[in-house]
Amino acid sequence: MNRLRRAVFSRDQWAQLRDNTPLTLSEAELARLRGIDDQVALDEVAEVYLPLSRLLNLAVGAAGAQMRVTDMFLGRMSRRVPYVIGIAGSVAVGKSTTSRVLRALLGRWPDTPTVELVTTDGFLYPNAELERRGLMERKGFPESYDRRALLEFVADVKEGKPEVSTPVYSHVTYDIVPGERKVVSQPDILLVEGLNVLQPAQPTEPGPFVSDFFDFSIYVDAAGEDVERWYISRFLTLRDTVFSDPASYFHHYADLTEREAVDTARSIWRRINAVNLRENILPTRDRAMCVLRKGPSHEIEQVSLREW
């Protein structure tokens, strides 16, 4: 029996919780943060993301106060421990845009000027390794990630190590970039965005899991049929843009007719992404502290908070 209780807010109700938080993001800045086919508007930033950034700012302050109390009790020098936020959701649901907007807003609070964003794409096994393991058709499923490396990365950041690095993933080549690393240096807040970041440890893998290191977690939610439609729309946009690059892994899709592209995207969605959503991603939704529920128009219509 699920005993978790949630406070559920309509968008209008949630917007009231903004209080007097100023809108510090311009239309030009927002345009740079939007993902493909994700037309988040400034109104949505003001009504949904500003209240959420206010909540997170309060949570970061409370966590810091709790750490100072613990340090005082133990008689050790006070430390500043990075606050880690996990952001999960399906392919094409808009979690990348959510992550970028939150990063921009959180970095403008005076007490959290350094906010880093890392996606778990960098922890996918290289394509050669996925091929060796027979996992190319399951790319994005939990077993396609180097979960030990991801766990060590988040644990090292949480521990306050001066510099921690991650592999870099290219959406053009659809693979890890050899020899390239992203360095994270003791941020105030770390956002970790990925499909499966809210999964708990598995019985076959005893010990901590990456979600154990999160101070807060967000799940971007929508009806499956809406996400499928957004995925197909995004595929058509990519066919006319990124896929036209000869260096793109998916360059062979660039010459598809619109009908062929729709059929191809629908097949990929139903064969791979819908399965991953149903079996691995959606079951983690109830673990999130906050769920942002989108309607058919791609706008957030409802926010729920887990009461804790």
C-alpha cells in the first residue's frame, strides 16, 4: 500500500507560492534554454519555475543550517556541502529544458551563485561497448549506463572534492566523445538530469544508488500518448536539422519523406522508448519529491509535492 501523501496544486494555485520572487530571466535568455519543440514561455517560468526555485532556495538554506548543526555537534569545522537535485522523466517530455531553466534561476539567488548541470548521457557506455554487450537497442535502459561511475561521480561531488569530472556525450555522433571531460568544481547546487536517475538500488546490486545522494528530486510527467506525439514532432525537426549533418549518427534518416519519418519515429518510440518508460522510468515517479505534470499543449498544468 502506497502511504506517500502529496499536496496537489493547480498551476494557478502553485503560481501564488511565487511570493515576490522576481523574474530574472529575459525572453532572449529563455530562447537559448529551450529544447527542440519545447516552447516554454515566460508566463510558465513565472508561474511554475519561479515558485519551484523559491522552494529549492529555502530547502538549500535549511540543508545548510542542518549541516552546520551537525558540524557543531561533532566539533568539526563547518563545511559547505553541495545540494544535489535529481531530475527524471521520459525521452521528449522536456526534462532537459526544465533542468536548464532551473539552473539559470537557481544561479541567480545570492546564496547559490554556482549551479552545475550534468546529464547522465555522459555515463552511457560507449557504442562499441554497447555493441559488444548487445545493448544498442536498449540504449537509455538502466543496463546501458555505467552506474558505478555515475554513483562515484555524484558521491565525490557530495563529498566536496575540489574537482570531479564526467565523460562528455555527443548527440550528433550518438556516442561518448573520446578524451573529452566536463569538470565540476564544488558547486553550490548540482542538477543531475536523466531518464533513470530516481531508480532505487536493485536487489542484485546491494549498496547505495545514485538517488540516495539526492537532496531533492523532480519528475517531469505527461500522458504517454502526448509524449509519443512530441517525440515524433521532435524527430521531424531533427530530420531537417541535426540529421542533415553528415557527421550525425542518424544522417541516414535525413532523406526520409515526412510519412516515412513519422512511421520510423513511431516505430522507435513504441519498440524502445515506450518500453523503457513503462518498465523503468514511470515506476520511479512516486519517488520524486516534486512532480511537474504537463498537459497536451506541453505546458505544466499541475504540480504535486510529496509531504515529508
